[in-house]
Amino acid sequence: MHYLDFLQQVHTRLAPRHYLEIGVRWGNSLSLSRCPSVGIDPAFAIDHELHAPVDLFRTTSDEYFARPDPLEPTGGEPFDLAFIDGLHLFEYALRDFMNTERHSRPGSMIVFDDILPRNVDEAARDRHTGAWTGDVYPVLETLARYRPDILTVCVDTQPTGLLLVMGLDPSSTVLADNYDAIMRELRHADPQPVPAELMDRTFVQAPERVLASPLLDELAASADDVDPATLNRRLREVAGQTLGSAYA
Ligand SMILES: C[S@@+](CC[C@H](N)C(=O)[O-])C[C@H]1O[C@@H](n2cnc3c(N)ncnc32)[C@H](O)[C@@H]1O
């Protein structure tokens, strides 16, 4: 399944009230949104029809989140769904996650693009290929090591996979507190040591299986004030039953 087809179904199932997109380019993914949205990209050139009220910011995500109130366009409401697809370098992708989670609620979903490079060249920090994932992939190990409290599901979409992150804790400072250590440990010079199981996609979920699971419905039904730990237990229970025991 193509990532845009998967994302379209995520939009429909979650029915977010506010959507955030980091990395807009021509608007392919932004055109899927049907709710008030914020799009951030220093060089967008939208040529797709948009179907929602969108506040566009021609700036980098770091600059955007340095504003006094990043939730000003939503009237202070958190983002229910976010797509991180900006600069494909580990430190940028991780900061995008940290900043987005702070402006989300526990039941929000954050989706990363390009988590599954198909080869080492495509994952290079110094881009030299047409299609380029960059080194977004260490985000997966970072979250596994430092944020075992949240649920991550890698989805086998074309061309370069998606990572769904659920059961968020907007008050968590773990990644910010350990940012320098994370960069020392997990950011690598080219050529990238991409784990074989990522390139072989051995542990990823079929998109159809994820969509058939009630996981998205659990998220959509979660109360705004749900406690992150309670929501996480419930999400793991559902994921364990429908996606495999590794998630339980
Ligand atoms: C792969 S494209 C986005 C594609 C789009 N999400 C889609 O699926 O149709 C990546 C975009 O990220 C933007 N970008 C680069 N650096 C960025 C940054 N620091 N913050 C936000 N966006 C950035 C680029 O200008 C580019 O348009």
C-alpha cells in the first residue's frame, strides 16, 4: 500500500480536530486533511487542491516551535494527528517529535515518514540519491530505548515505510533531558549502519493489518484528559491481541 493511501485512512478513522504537517512540499499529504491544519515548510510550493482550512508557515520546524505560542493557529487546542516529513536528518526528526509531542494530547498520533530506508545509500546524511530517506531510522531505536512508555508500530507502506507513535505523554522531558547523549550514541556518520532487519522489513506490520486492528478506534475514542499510562496499557492490550505479542 502506498503511504498516502494509508494516511488517508488514518485521517478518516481518527477524524482529527487539528492536524499538523512538518514538510509539505507540493501538498500531496496535506491535501488528505479535512480539518483545520497547520503546515510548516521553508520551501513549500503547493500544487494540490487543499480541502481544509490551512495555516501555512514558510519557515523551518525549529523556528516555528521557537514561537511564543505554536498553538496560536489552533486557538490553544493540541494537534490530534501530526505527520513528520521535514528535514530527513536524525536530529531534526527527533526534535520535530519532541516539539510535536509537547503540543499533542495522550490520544494523538504522530506519524513519521521514511523510517524504512531500502539501502544504505538512501539513508545517507549527505544526500546523493534521488529518493532519500536520510537517517530518520535511529528515531525507532531512540524511542525503544528512551521511551518504552509509548507505543510504536512500523508500517510496511511504499516506498519507505511509516512509523506510528501512540500513547503520548506531552509532559515527558526524557528526550530533551537526554538529547545530547542520544546524539552521541545513535547518530552515525555515513555510511549509515542501517540494521538489516529495517532494510529487510522483517518486523514491520502490513498496512492492512494495522487498519483492521481496533487500535485507531481506541485512539479516536480516548478522552482528552486520559492518563497516558492508562491509555498506554489499553493500547498495548489491543496491539498485543491484534498485531502480535511483541506489542503487549
Ligand atoms: C519529502 S518533502 C514532504 C512531502 C510531503 N509531506 C508529502 O508527502 O507530500 C520534505 C519537505 O520538507 C521540507 N523541509 C526541509 N527542511 C525542513 C525543516 N527544517 N522544517 C520543515 N520542513 C522542512 C522541504 O522543503 C520539503 O518540501
